[in-house]
Amino acid sequence: MSDDLKRDGIENQVKGKVKHAEGHVRDAVGGLTGDTSEQLKGKAQQVKGKVQEKLGEAESDVADSDL
């Protein structure tokens, strides 16, 4: 189980980083085009990415501990 949790943690960290980066790009494009709706969607995507990344870190930490 520990190996599965570690793998899931790493996977969530990577997916979270990608989602955060995509949100950052979306926010920037919205800023350049003056599309505030797109900017807000980008900011929301960045937050979702950070949350997913932190979840992955927590999963990895639990997997590394000897519970």
C-alpha cells in the first residue's frame, strides 16, 4: 500500500504542477487579450493545481512515514 500511495502522491504532484502552469498561461493570455473571464478561470486553475500538488506531497509524506 505504501508504494501505491507514494506513486499516487508523485502523480498528483506532477499533475498539480502541470495544472498550475496551464492556469498561469491561461491567466496571462486573458490579461493580454483583456478577457477577465479567462483570467479568472486561469487563476482558479492555478489554485486547483496547487491544491492537487499539496495533496500529492501529503500522500508522499504519509507513504514515507512508518505508520
